[in-house]
Amino acid sequence: MAKHKFNFSEGVAGAALPVKVTPRARANQIVGFAEDGTLKVRVTAPPVGGAANEAVIALLAEALGVAKGKIEIVAGHTSTQKLVSVVGLNPEQVHQRLQAAMHDV
């Protein structure tokens, strides 16, 4: 498995996390964390016109309990490997909320 260049880290006003997106899935869902710390998600939207990116933001906002405006894709807009910024939560809070969201499914 190739290691990517993004790492889960603390940002100035929040957290940044690497996300691997599978578009055109059967359901929107947070799958889990890969060995390298990348969050794996599936979205039903196709990777056309930013639809998959919007679906990723909506999915993460719901799972993290924050407004969509607090989440931004800062790198990888046209790739399945993305770097996502979350404003207002530190990395530990993001990890805990994502773990809880995975268990609620």
C-alpha cells in the first residue's frame, strides 16, 4: 500500500485529516481508518461537478456535529485522496467523534 503525503494533524484553528473517498457507493458512510491514519469514506454521489466533494463535506459535518461551513477540502479536489480541514475541533475530538459515528451505524 502506497503511503500518501497527508497526515492527520492539528491546524491553527482546528484539525486536518487525510480522507480516501469512494464515490458512487451504495450508501454514504464512514468506513473506518486505514493503517496510515487515512479516514475512508463512501459517498453515493459521482465525482462530477464537485458532487462527491459536497457529499463528503455533508457526511463529515453530520458525523462531527458541526456546520458544513466548518469543513473544507483544502487539497485533492479532483482526487480520491483529499486533505480535509475541520475548524473548531482538535484532532482528538475529530477522532473521537468519527469513532462514535462509525459505531452508530
